[in-house]
Amino acid sequence: MNISVTGFGIVCAIGNDAHAVCRSLMDGKSGVAPLHYLRSAHKELPVGEVKLSDSQMKEMLGIDQDKVVSRTTLMGAVAARQAVADANVGLAGKRVRLVTGTTVGGMDATERYYASMKENDEYLYLAAKHDCGSCTDDIIDYAHLDGAEGYTVSTACSSSVNAIIVGAEMLRNNEADIVIAGGTEALSAFHLNGFKSLMILDEKQCRPFDETRAGLNLGEGAAFIVMQRDAPDAIAYIAGYGNRCDAFHQTASSENGEGAFLAVSDALSMASLKPSDIDYINAHGTGTPNNDNSESTALKRIFGDKMPPISSTKSFTGHTTSASGAIETVICLLSMTHGFIPANLGWKNQMPGGITPSAGESGVTLNKVLCNSFGFGGNDSSLILSRRPTDVEPNPVKPEAEIIAEDVVTDAAELADLRQFVSPMESRRMGRLMKAATLTSLRALQKGGVECPDAIITATAYGMLEDSEMFLEDMVNNGEELLKPTLFMQSTHNTMGAAIAIRIKCHGYNITYSHGSRSYEMAMQDAKRLIALGKARTVLVGMHDESTPTFNGFCRRLGQPELVDLYSRSVLLRAKD
């Protein structure tokens, strides 16, 4: 069986379609520039903005100009529509899945109208469009992907490569006929200030792998690819992939790059390739001192002194966070199709112990390309694209999964039991949902007699809503200075799954689904798929959510059911013998 790529679409800082993006890459033209569309006090920070206004995208998509729509949704719909048109495939009568990677979701719209939403009902409808899953559902609507079923992955900056991996696994397990997979992420003042609070933004154009690198430039954009089984007119093939957890820190990578090393190793193994078979590496390469050191070390562990040409394209696009993996996958496809290696813009000075990136090449043949995508929480994923079919055979056994243990917390009073696992000092630094997720996860593992599962899969509709709301309130009420990095660190949806992995040193598959009430269903489906495909024997699945008085007030005014105050359920699955 081969997973064929039959089309792709992209919109980012260097172009509003694949042709324009390709031209910019070949010309060495960066899209990183001063702020234009995003409303922020931080004019000193260069960013990679899409060169389209919300109004222009609404006109392209036939959306009423008076309607406020998240930029995340608009860019996603533009790119998804391009991808389907490029594939020239009919969707009618097919099992079609749209798998989207995003973390910001509708935050760009929410933050603009948050104060108004609290006072009156004019923009209250945005509360129902804030979550990541709503963005996916609206992309289906605005891109006219009639009959498609949406899935949403949220693993911070590796989200969209994980969306592609999930889509490929759906096809391998015969759960779909056509998968449109990728990611979309708009710039928001929320995460611009969050990254600034972590002190990892550069006020100059970023310089990945350069000795003088001082941080990243944020960007925005969207990209999707269309995948099918054994399609005769494939552009390229998904040869292999790996999803691993660094299990080290919520926002920093380990010194030896263990998660990245394992993800790349798994991708090579799945594709039955040797390191010497790779013709080009599109590195994650953010331009932060930590990432570039860690990624260099991981790659040297695999490729040694025979490093293939390598570059980071984030100096072209900015770091588009959840969309970056899909955008860079499309860049890899363009490089393979047109025979060039993108330059690592801005690189001048060799960093001690680091890789030496490419200045760009043309007239090359790229048969096999590796694309790296790493996220907060150590969610590290790698993807290998091939010009030729690779015949990755499905697991013939397909064992069934059974639940061997579970644990539930629905009352904050129960969190006192966390003391058997966590010290009081550490517990004081944890939010209530993190406490609940930790407690139910560790008790489920204890009940099942498993110290470390093969995979951790998390489901959450809104993530750690209390922390996100506190960060947003502080920014809206007090301005964009002196915001708390600890609150931002807890706002990414994969925080809980990553924290469990860090605690028990689990380097296995790690993913988070965030699609409203369907999140748990998606997580369980993935867990059973992993077991059926022979990729795991034990999987920890958690469903963790909370609400706040403010958010439940929005729900009441919208006439929607309120969310439960606190809910955490962890389930341990095992392959039946």
C-alpha cells in the first residue's frame, strides 16, 4: 500500500498560492516584515503575515463582509480549497476526512472582541467559534468540502505534521478514501505576547543555526495536502513518519534531542531507508538557541558526518506555529517537483557544534526528503516524502484493544489525593485541570500495572481554559507588558499529555485532539488504530476539560449547555492477546 499525495494548497507570508510561494523560495525573497494586520503594541517585532486582509479572503470565499470570521479559519479555507482543486478529485460519494492542526483556533477574533462579549451580545457568537474544532468545521463549510468529516489535532508547533500522520494512518487502516490534511494558524496578540514572555522572539530577521541567532519571528499561514491510497497520478508519496515525545520540558528541548532523534529514526525505519538515502532535510530550525542546538545534536546522532543538504525555511515564512509542519511539507513538495533546495536565509556564522545549512541550490534531484516539526511539550514529529512508491505494508494481525483500567475525577475536592504522587510544593504550581489530569492518569496506570505506556493520547475541547482566560484577561485589561509566561505555557492544548509524558519519562507516541464534544471519540479511535496497526500494545487515553464562570456565562447567554466545572477521565487500553 502506498499513501499518495495528489494535491496541495498553501497561503503564507511569501505567497498566496503554490506558484507564488515557489517563486519566492527560488528568488530568496523573505516575507518577514513589520506588523501590518495584527493589532499589537509590539511594533518592534517582525512577523511573517499573509499578504491578504480578512476582507479580501472573505471575498475570495464568498463570505458576508459584515461577519467576523477568524483569520485561522479564512486562511485554512483558502488553502484547503486550493488543495482539492489541485488534486482535481471529486469528493461526492467518498469517505472524506479533513484533519486540521491548529492551537490558536479563533483566538485572533476572540481577543479583539472579548471586552465587548462580556458586556453585550453583538459579538457573543464568537464564543462558539473560539475552539479549534469549530475552525475545522467552518473550513469544511467555507471551502465547500461537502460531506467531509472534520478532525482536529492540537500539539502546538507540530500539530499539522501530526494531522498528516493521522490522515495517512486513517488511509492505511481503511477508514477513509480521501484525506485532506494540514494546518492553519493566524497570528494573535495572545501568542505573540506569550512567546515574548518566554523571551524567545528576535527583533531582527531570524537566523536559524547561526551563531548569532537570538530567537524566532512568528508567522501565520495555512497549508493542506490531499492524500489517497495508491493513486496513479501521485505528486509524491508519504514514505514514513514518526511521532515521539522528548519528555524533557514544557517549552525547551533536551540537550541530546532525544525526541527528535527517535522521531526521525522511526520515520527512516518505517520507510525502510538508511540515513544516506535522504537527499534534503527541511529542519524545524526556529532560530532559538535551544532548538537549533538540540536539533543539530539529534541530526548528528543519525547522519554523523554525512549530513545531507539541510535548511530551515522559517526565515522566509516566520514560524507559523501549528501550521508550520504543513507549510514546510508543501515547501518540500515544491522543492522535489522543481528541483531546488531552499536557502537558509540569514545564516553567516557557523555555530559551535551545529549543522552547516545550505545557501540554496538549483538543478538538483530530490527523491527522498525529510521534514521535521517539533512542538512545545516535546511533541516531536518527522515526515519522509518520496518521489517513488515505497509499499509500506499494513500490519496483517490487527489486534483488538481492551480497557484494563480507568479513573475519573469530577470534583475539585478529590484533588487532595494527588499528594500520593506529587509533593505539596509542586502541586501548588499546578492548575486544577493539570492536577486532575495528573491524578487520573497516574491512578489509571497504577490500576493497570503499567509504569510507562507505549503512547499517550489526550482529548480536550478547550484545554486549560482557566489559565488561558487569566492570560487573556490580563492582556486585555492591563496591556501587553509584564504578562506571565507560566500562564501562557499552560495554554497550549497538549500541555497535559506532555506533562504526563515528562513525569513518567514516556518517549512514545504523543498527540492531543481538540474538537469539542468529539475529542474523546477521536482519541479512542486513534488509540485503537495504533493497536490495530501494531504500533502500540498499551495506550493511555485522557479526556480532560474545565470551565470558568465567564465562559459558562457566555454559554448561558447563547442558549447552549454549560460546561462541567471539572472533568478528567483516564483510560488505559491494551492489545488483546
